[in-house]
Amino acid sequence: MIVKNNKTNLLEEKMYEYNLQDVAEPQLFREIFDYENVPKIVFNNRMVPMSMPEEIWITDTTFRDGQQSTSPFTVEQIVELYKLMAKLGGPKGIIRQSEFFLYSDKDKKAAQACIDLGLEFPEVTSWIRANKKDFELVKEMGMKETGVLVSCSDYHIFKKMNLTRAQALDKYLGTIKDALAAGIKPRCHFEDITRADFYGFVVPFAAELMKLSKESGIPIKIRACDTMGFGVNFPGAALPRSVPGIIYGLHHYAEVPSELLEWHGHNDFYKVVTNATTAWLYGCSAVNCSLLGIGERTGNCPLEAMAIEYASLKGTTDGMDYTAITEIANYFEKEIGYVIPSRTPFVGRSFNSTRAGIHADGMLKDEEIYNIFDTRKLLNRPMHVSINNTSGLAGIAYWINEYYELPKEHKIEKTHPIIAKVKELIDKEYENGRCTVIGDEELDNMILQCDKEFHKKLLIDAE
């Protein structure tokens, strides 16, 4: 059959419809995943076209997958983070949804508290296993949409659930039909898709879901879950690990519209951000993330990373307020007690900080030389210099200008006499065996020790 692709305006062949392959033995792709060695990345050199949807967005799993990896949040902490997420997403709701567990009284209370805020975005949604008991929880809470766990690799179907593919498909479809009958939009979480038989189970299952969607008039979303982080974005990589292949195949062979496609990745092989971006580029409208990337094992895709990636791809923030990223990081550290690794992009204490004197010298001339963008404006995070034995005169000068927030007309150069005096004190510290950076309060005291009048002038100039 030949059909016209309304996005590319080209005629395309659709000659084959994939049916469920109900195999007797599980397909475990042992040549790729032999378990005793690092999984192999296999190529077949088949290319699929990039086709980024006109509208892309972010969804959140901080209070579901994310919370499984940390000390449980309190209801108050969840509400506060939810509000900050709404601020970050902006009036257009770039952060479109946030999913919650519904199993405990605290889970339900947190979800209800966020709903009661009356914010349009992120929409509060839920997550359940594919059984009728869990589905009752969704109906009790009056949720409009729920995620449903529908594991799709034979690792899960055969080895965990002890089912055949046909039995799993029948079980999943039964739960989805229950959701449709209640008027609830199902979001099907295709767990472990990067180890699944794509044409033998994934595509036939997705095609059945699209048939149900058309019959019921209710959209059924498909979340492609790279549960173990096996996904790769390389052109020509073979399934089941190819992110472009998965998104193209679901869109092209199962006819899942872009707006019903969502990507959920993990960072086991350091590919979580590039894989999420790739999903967008190849036709997936939504990428599922968590604040600071918290989540099972190595974590999920950091939500703040994809907020920045959005602007990189679209050329606009679309009203997102990036200063909320800094507020979220501060809240995690100060209110929750979560330790953010200092070099974490956008949120770590050192992400836009330098200790090298040669860098500081460049920053004195123009901070754009060593800063990724205007972090003061976008993130409310000015560049910072950490002072140690390699910072040099330029580093000390930059620290003084920044710490005392000196206006342009009062900024000092590295040739100012106070700089050499402070450097002498710093050098003595390291000659005596110090191996840590000099703290801000220590530096302030050093300046006071070197020149009380100059220290007083700094405080006056800063006002």
C-alpha cells in the first residue's frame, strides 16, 4: 500500500503489517547481551530520517521513579518541588506532566495537595502495575491519565512474569480496556524496550493499542522505556538498542503519532541526555525526566538538562524560567539534605567555577571566554573562582570583584597591591601543607588582615 506522509509530503510504501510472534523460547539477544561482558553495540547501517515534531515537551518522574532512589520526600517537600517545576516550565507548560505513586496514604496526600494548587502545568498523573487492583486506586483518585507498566522484553515476560508473549499481550490489553471503559487515558510504559524483540512484540503490541485508541476515541500514549540504559543514538546502529530505530519504528510501522510517544531513559552508560535528545529529533514529542536526574541505579535523564536542551534545539526558552533550576538545586541541598556532586552541569557548586589562574585571567578580561552562557542572567548563578595555590593573581582579583559584587567602575585589576599581599598569605597556607581550597570567609579575613581601610572601601563600593 502507498500512502502520503503529510509531514514530508512524500509517498511512502506500507507493505507489511507486523503480527505478534508468540515464540516458545525467549529472545534474549545473547550475542549482544551475554551478561559476562560489556554489551555490544551492533550496526546494520540502516538509516532513518530525523523528524522532530513541531511541538516537544518534558514530563517528570521525580515523585515516582526518582523517589525510589532517595530518602522519601515529605508531602511538603513534594509540593514545594512541584511548584518550582511549574515555575521552570513556564506558562506554556514545557514541563507538561508529573507522575505520582498512589500506593500509600502519603502518596495520595501528596498527589492531592499538588492537584489542589490548581496549576495548569504540570498535570498530575499516576503510575500503576497492569492489574485491576491497582486500577481501582486510579479511579478512587479521579486521575485523568495513568501510566501502566507493560514490560515488553522477553527478560521480563518469560523470566520475571513467567508468561508467554500472547499471555502478556492479553493481560496488558485487558488492563488498558479497563482504563478506556472508565474514560481514563492510559500511558503504556514499554519497560525494557532496548532488549525487546521489536518486530516480534513491540510493534504488534503498539499497533493493537493504536486500534483500541481509534475505536475508543481516547488517546493511548506509549512510553518507550530504556530501563537499563542500553539505548544508543549512533546512526546505523541496529535494534534493539537503536533509539532512532525505536522511535521511527513505533511512528512508522505502528502508526503512533508523535504526540503520543514518550521516551524514558536511564544513565547506566552515560548516554541518557543524548538519547533523550535523539528521541526528540526522530519523532518523539515527550521526554521523561527527573529533577537532578535522580532515579533507579544511575538515575533518569536530568530534567534541568532537557530544559536547556530544549532551548538549544528550538532557539527559544518559550517562557521557561531557568532561575528555578538554581532554586531547585538549593532546595534539594538546604531543605532535603541531598548532596549534589559539585561538578554537575547547571546545578553543581563548581559547574561554572574555575581554580586555574589562566582561566581567571581570561575571565577578568571577559567572562564569556570561559563561561558557557550568561549563567548570572539565565540561572541566577554568576561565575565563580575557587582560590587555591594555582589561582594566581588573576584568580584573586576576580574573586574580589565577584564576592563583593563591585560595580564596573570599582573593579580591581590583578596588578592592585592588595592582590600580591593576599597571595603571600595564600602561598604560606599551601607551603604549610594545605590541600583544600580557601573559603570565602577566609579570603575576606585575609583582606581585612592585609589592609583594614581597603576592606572597608570594598564594603562601601559594593553598596
